[in-house]
Amino acid sequence: MNTSRSFPVFAVVFAVVWAVTYVIAVQKNYALFTYHPALEEFGLLVEKPKEGPAMYWYGWLATAGIAALAAGLIACFVPERVTQRLWSGWSWTIPLGVMLVFGYLLKGYFLR
């Protein structure tokens, strides 16, 4: 593993995998944990609201972060001849596409 080439590979893979995993986690509700603000407590995985609303957003962020970290670390060990084909533009193109997907999914909130 060459450190000088590993960080750019890690960064591109992390950005792409985080964005894609986040939209999947939101759609399928794959939250690593649930926060209950009225009770000020956390619950493991997805829990039903107890007293007041439950917040899954923190769990979605954690789910996407762990998946992206794992994918980025694995990508650091991929041979250099394979990673040379990796376009750095994916690190902004895919998240931009995910923002458009969320805009579409939340259009009901904008078009009232």
C-alpha cells in the first residue's frame, strides 16, 4: 500500500459509497441506531417511536459512514493498475446525483 496514492483512492471511493449507501439507508430505513429526543436516549437499530418522534437520521449517517469507511479501506489495497482507471470526478458526480434523487423524493415538501 503506497500512502501517496492511497488517500486519493480512499477519498473517491469513500465519497461515492457514502452517498449511495446513505440514499439506500434512508429508503430502506437501515439505521444503525435510533435517537429518542423526548427521552434523550439511543436505541440499537431501528426502534418504534416511544414518547414523541424517533430520529433515525443519526443512524443513517453512521450506517453510510461505516460502509464507506470499509469500502475506502478495501480500495486502498486494490492494485495500482486497477485504481488508475478511477476517475476523480465520481467523488462529486455521484453525490450530486444523490442530491437530485433526494430532491425528487422530497418534492412533496417543496410543491405544496
